[in-house]
Amino acid sequence: MSTLSVKIDFLITSYKDPQTIVILDVSNWGVAKGNPAYLQVTPPGFKTPKTLNFVKQSITRLHSVNLGLSCYVEGCGEQEYKDLPDGVWEICLLSSFENLNKKRYFLKTDALRLELDKLYIKANVNYSPDNEIVKTLAQIEFLLKVSEAYIKRGDHVQAKVAYDEAQQKTEKYKNCH
């Protein structure tokens, strides 16, 4: 009966800020409210998750400092906030109560979107449906939508494939023109 009263769940969002991911706890902790909880966060390109203490019924802000992805700024003894990597993130909320957990995947595209914005501005100067940059942007947007669709379905492997292709096309076009 106690397990039925506990439902672990969370939402992941980005505020279009390359340095931040936000976790919103929407769990019904019930009898597990007093037990510790943790976040295991695996950024793109990492094999081992970063483990953080989790404050229940709150908003958790993930950034380079609390994930250990930044370095100290020389001369001031503080850590510098860095952009978090784009790509597919794995985030798991773990409860010490009966080993309950919830895993979600999140597609972070903030830095890529900033690069695309520059290409959109460039394309606006000579807009035409036949313009090469307009066609390329449409292909990239399609790939990002495909990646987002895979994430919604829980297929993080195919999401990464589509995202990587969108990123490669963006880099290729950005560097060639």
C-alpha cells in the first residue's frame, strides 16, 4: 500500500539559456517524503552520471558548477559558469524509499538554436524559397523536430542520431558560408 501512495515524477525545461536546465518536481512523495532523494544526470558524451542531492517539492537548477563541468576562474577562487552541452541528456530521479525511480531523456538545443538564429538573420537579407540557406534551415528544423519526436517516444538513441545530423549540417553550413 505504501508504494501506491508514492509517485515519482518530474518535468524538465530550458529557458533558452545555454547554461541552465531546470527540473520541476511534480512527485507525490507521500510516505517517502522524509526519505532522501537524488538526481543522476548524464550529460551528452558522458558515460558516468553525476549524482546530486535532490530537494523534494522544489525547482532544481542544473548548471556547470553543480554538475562539476566548470573550472575555477584564476585569481578569484570561484567557479565559472559554462554553457551546458547540447544533445540528449539522461536524468533519473531516485528515491531511497523502496528504490523507486523515474528516468527521463531531455533534448537540449540552446546553443544550436543560437547558431541557427544567426543563419536565419543572414537568410532574411535575401529571402527566397529557393535560397540555399532557406532550404538548409528547413532541413535542419525537420531533423530537430524528428529528434524531439523520438525523445517524446523515449527513443533516445534515434533522437541522438537525428540531433547529430542537424548539428553537423549547421556546422557545415556555418563554416562554409
